[in-house]
Amino acid sequence: MRRSTWHINAHIPVFFYLFSLVLALPWIKTSEDPKWLLIHLLLLGAITNLIFIWSTHFSLTMLRLPNFPENRGYVFRVLILNIGIWLVIIGKSQEAPLLIFTGAAALCQSAILHALAIRRYISKALLARFRKVMRYYISASLFLTAGAVIGANLSQHHSAEIKSRLLVAHYLVNILGWVGLTVAGTLITFIPTMLRTKLPEFAEKRGQQSLPWLVLALTLSASGALLGNRFVVALGVVGYLAAWSYLLSPHSNYLDPLRKLPFSIKSVTASSIWLFVALLDLSWTLLSQDSWIEIKSRTESISLILAIGFAMQIVLGALSYLVPMILGGGPNAVRLNNEKMVFLSNERFLALNLGLLLVATNKSGWIFNIGGFLLLFTLVITILLFLSMTISYILSQKKHQISR
């Protein structure tokens, strides 16, 4: 199997969730808990599947192992993952705790299997330079397991305050743990790769040094939420922000605002800015609010910023660089695909960030609707570009087979 073929097959669930997200937007807006469904279709559905794909790919690439994993093991992990996702979504919509618990158990199993797979890759590449960096993916998988357990407990009949604390902890370990740690570990080497430059001095060392502090900060903040101590949560969030800043600091010289940067790097930069804004907002909320119910309400809005501004934006930016490279087809094909990704790139970048700003600062009304339309515009155009490249690749392969 070609590497490009493996990736096309592996991305089928991702496109399914993105299409589901687009098609469900009218219903999401009128549902009882619109933010929950939007965030879970995006983060738990599309982005979690992408993390399984690309953390596997980067692990194998950085450890200099075969280009794609053992197919049966990977397919089994992803199958369990997606069964769990849909059991959670259906269980939540039907208020069925048993389905939610079963889905959470499946998510835990897939996360543990994913961590074990990464660990197995590391053991096969004892002399690889970036073995320690791959520990980010293992740590992230453990936080996904914790997030699934906390999420399952949310379906129980707790008091409003306890439920609010559980929800805050759930968002912390899933968004900052599962997604955040995966992104952090990837950016150590991925930023210079996108810019086609050498790895900055101290980037690898600071990346390795940051992981224990990120894990400690996340554990502290989640524990503080579970125990009801908002000051401990705030301390953990600030520590997480400091560790992220330390990790990114070697790459700061590459992010010259006067330099013409590609769409992928602009997206990575903007996503980091949204992450910092969201964490500062969360810290202020924790220190200024006495009620966990109020903190939970604000955290739900902050989670939307993290889901779209941080997670979705960095995924769209990274894929704009990765998809043409993975599809390959020779220099001409790669050049044509890169030209496709440039299509409306500035407009898409502006629409996503302006749209998120409008949605984040307006809970309802026509300004909120404009923001939602801008976000939808970015997502639809990007999906169509990816589909166009994929279809072109499939047709070229069929043409090549016929000519043979």
C-alpha cells in the first residue's frame, strides 16, 4: 500500500465528521446544548481522528520506522475510537448514561492502545534522536483517558456545583491535555519543517524540558477543579501557559511579522495567540469569580475559542502543508496542490479569526450570525480544496494503472 493511499483511507472518518459538522450547524444552533455538540463533533470527532493519524505518522517518521503503521492494529484502534465517539454523542442526546459509560470505556481503550502503539514504536528505534519528544503523544493519550472518565461521571446526577467543577476539569484535560500536548510535541520539529529551515538551537532541549512542567501544570489545574479550589486551577493554568511559552521561545526568531509567511505558519501563530488569550481569560475568570457555576459558564465559551481558534486553526494550517506533501505524485503535482492551497488563503485566514472574534464576543444576534457564516466559509472552502486534491490524486492513479 502506498503511503498516500493509506492517508486517504485514514482521513475518511475526519471528512465524515467535518461534513457532519457543516450539515448539523442549523440544528446545532437550535439544540439545547449547542456548544457541547459543536465542540464534540469538532474535537472528539474530527480532531481526535486527526491526532491518531498524524501522531502515528510523525512518530514513525521521526523514529525512522516504516512510513505507515501495521494496518490491523491501527484500524482496530480507530474503530474502537469512533464507536466510542458515537456512543457518547447518542448517549448525550438521548440522556442515556449507560451509552455514555460504554462510549467512554471505548474511548479509554482506544487511547491506551494508541499510547502503547507509540511506546512500541519508541522501543523499536532505540537510537532515534527524537525518542523523548514522542513522549508527548503518550502523555496526551493518558489525559484523553482521564477526560473520558471525567466525562462519563458528568452523566450522573450531581449537584450543580460539583457538575460545574467536573466540567471544568473535563475541558482542561481534554483540550489542554489531549489536544494541547499533542500539538506542543509536534510543533517542536514541525515549525522549522514548514519553513524549510533547520531546527533552532535549544528547540529540542526546551521541548523535552517543557513536557514534565506541562503535565504537572495540567494535573494541578484538573485536581484543583475536582477538589473545588479555583486558585489551584489558576496556578496550574498559568504554569501551563509559561511552559508553552518556554517551548515555543526558540522558534520566535522565525515568526517575523514583516516577513511574508505561508498560510500554514500564519495559522500556527494565530492558534498560539488564541491559546494564550483563552488561558489568560480562564485565569482571570478563576480569580475573579466565586461561583463554580459562573466559572463553568465562562469556561464553555473559552472552550469554544480553544476548539476553533486553537485546535481547528492549527489543524487547517498544518494540513495545508501536509496534504500536498503526502499525496505526492511528483514535483508538478506537489506544485499544483500547493497552488490550490494558496487559493483564498488570506481570505480564509481572516474569515476564521474575525469570525471567531465575532462569535466569542456576541452570544446571539446578527453579529453572531455573521461570525458563524465566516467560520462556515473557511471550513467549507478548505474541505473543498482537500477533496479536490484527493480526487485529482485518485484519478491520476487510475490513469496510471490503465496506461500500464
